[in-house]
Amino acid sequence: MKAIFETGGKQYYVTEGDVLYVEKLDVEAGSEQEFTNVLMVDGIAGTPYVKGAKVVCKVEKHGKQKKIVVFKYNPKKKYRKTQGHRQPYTKLVVNKIVK
């Protein structure tokens, strides 16, 4: 069974057993999270969401991604600025998809 759901302003195409990294959620690691904003289940699309459908995921862990370097400069003006950023994430495992 396949589904498309949305969280954190993004859409994810998943099947049961998939592992995915989403924007950080405010839930404890080890708990289950239900997503009811399901856009499609097995080819059945909703307008905008499928009624009664949900994606149940287990929260594996929280963490931060690798650091990226943000470097800004203006040529000929002696302006240079270096910044780093690590985006927080939540690792999810899709347990089941309910129609």
C-alpha cells in the first residue's frame, strides 16, 4: 500500500516499512505519530485530503543533519561573512497506512 502525506510543508510518497527524515516534530522518540493529512492512498486521491485515511509512523530519533557553510560576500567592498547551519530532523519509520 502506498500513500502521499504532508508534514512540515512538504509531501512524502511512502510505503509501509519506509524510513524517512522529516522536519523536526515535537514528539518523544519511541512514540507513534499519526498523520491525517493524506493526499492519496493507492491511487485514490482526495480533494484535498482523503477522508478517514492516516499514516501511522514510529518516531525513531531526533537529530541534526550535516553542517552546511553559508558564505556571503560583496566583491570590492571587503565584506565577508561565514555562517554554519545544521537543520534539525526527525527520523520516522512507516508502520501502517490506513484507508
